Amino acid sequence: MADQPDATGPNSPARPTPGIQIGRVRGVPILLSPLAIIFAILVASLASPLHRDHLPTASDSHIMLLSVISGVGFVLSLVLHELGHALTALGAKLRVRAVTVHGFAGFTEIEPEPPTPAREFFVAFSGPFVNGLLTGACFLGLQGTTTHTSVGTVLFYLGWANLLLFVFNLAPGLPLDGGRVVVAAVWRVTRSRIKGLRAGAYCGFFVAAGVAAWGLRSSTSTFNAVYLLALAGFIGFGAYQSLRAVELREKLPDLRAGRLIRKTLPVEGGVPLAEALRRAQQEGATAVAVIDRDGNPSMIMNGASVDALPEHRRPWVQVAEVSRTVEPHMILDADLAGEALLGHVQRHPAPEYLVTQQGRPVGVLTMVDLVARFDRDAAFRMAARR
């Protein structure tokens, strides 16, 4: 239902939980979460009364079979919707990590983001377009039969279900596909992706409010009202996350690894921890790097390990014992900036990173300092958890 391109950064939404792989298309894994199975059962139960109305003389087992087929067909429609996004993105020379369907929502993980408004539009519109094709195919199939046959009642149900998916997904607000169409349109007019994303996010709040109002005024059933309110919450939260992502993007131009480093004290691994901390305090350093015999940093003192160590033990513990070996992914170039920096720390999370310039170490970047650039409260929470 909602295409979610890959986002990076401390405040980006978590990736969808991996599910059961049901296949691959052009190398892209297609995942089905357990929620999709639950949702298919729910859809089947909702389809049962419709099939009974169309086939009043059918046995209960026959109605159950048609309902199961309808539930599976609905989830398959969501899979095809997401494949529409994925195949269009691949055609636009973008990478697709995976397609995940949860039942009520789907996610196509794309990177990098579409580089032009036109590609943004085509990738966003391709999902609902698939539902439009499925709607047409179902109603075209009804021309050769009636809704009072087994095939006809299933086609009727799936036709209307895909029509609803087509219309709903084009609602003009993030995180729905229609929101990304808004992004593309505003981006095209203003030549600013940021303005497009902001417009899409604000439109998402209006769409959420409209769905919530519809749910509150729904008199058909309590279930419909609760479902619509839950859907409004999903859209509203997605719009909020999108707005947070916009705020993050606006800070990206000033984000550079070399500007975030802490003054770092180089010490040998055999130095007692208490002595290393005393020297660091004396020199105004807030990070410690363990150097080898050639003077090259080989480890970074782990702040969390130091905090967990009682103060009376620190004179008897060597600084190397509370340090982490510098792995290749923990080394950042001082010029690494913006989305490239955020993408690296998301793929290779670590409490501290060694920052180098022209191959020479210049300091240590801590994840807490990086997060603080976007959300000071989150940084305080991270520090407290240490």
C-alpha cells in the first residue's frame, strides 16, 4: 500500500521486519510477514458474507474455499503492487533491496532515491497502476460470467478490492504513493526535493484527518470504525516520520565527519585506565585512542565499558582492556558528509569511529555526538543507556 524508499539516519524509520521469502523477481527477494497471513484470514472472513449473498445455495465449505481464494488474491494484489514499484525502480537504474508485504501495507526498499521528479512520479505511480490493471482485468473477466457463479463472485470481490487499493494509494499524502506523486509535482515546480517532501508530509496529515473523520462518522459497524481509525493512525505516523526526515535532510549540508570529531588522546595499550583518563582530562581530550608501536591508532576506548567499570578498579585495568579494535568499517574519512556519512553509520553501527584525513588519524567521532546533531533528547537517552 505504501512505497517506502530506503531512508538513512539516526531518526529514520526502522526497516520492516523480514518475513518469509516466497520468491525472487529479477534478483529482488519477495518477503511475506506473518501479519500478511493474519490479514489474509481477516479479508477472507469479510469476503464470506458477499459470496454467500451471491451464492445462497452453496455449501459452507464451498463459501469458505471462495473466501480463502479471495483473501489470498487480495494479498497477491499487494505483492503485485509492490512489484510494480520494484520493477519500475529497476528500470530507472535504482537498486531494490527487497519487497516486504505485511498485509495492510507493503514496503519496497529502494536506494538511492529517484534522482528526478519524473522518476519519482513513475516509481510512485507504478504501484497503484498495477491495481488499476488488476481492476480492469477482474471486471473484464466478469463480462464472460456473472457474480452468481464461483468465478464471478471472486472476480467481483477482487475487482472492487483493487479499485479501492488504486484510489486509496493515490490519496495525496505521505506515506502513501499519492504523497510521493505530490512530492514529484512540487519538486518539479519548485526544483526543490525538500519542499516536495514537506508538502507531501503536510498533505499526509490532512489525509489522516480525513480518514479519522470518516471512521468516527462510520455507522456501518464498529469494526469499520476501528479499522479506519487505525488506518488514520498509520498514515498520520507515516506523515510525521516523513516530516522528521525532511528536518534531517535540511541539516545534512553541514554534516561532515571531520567537524564532529572529539579531541583525542593517543596512549599505549598498557597504560592504566585511570592514568589515561587523568591525562585526557588534563589535555581537554574527550576520547582516547590506543596506539601501536608505530604510533598508529589500533583501538578506540569504549565509553560504555569505561562507565560500567567501578572507579576503584580503574587503576588496575589497562586501557586496552576497555577498548575496541578498530575494524575497517570503523574508519571514516574526514570529508565523508551528508547522506553518505549517515548511510555508512547505519550500515555499520558502532559507538565510536576513527576519523582520518589523507590517511592520518585526526580524532574520534562518537555516535552520541552524531545523533545530537539531529535530536538532543535522543542523544541524552543514548548516553543514559550507557
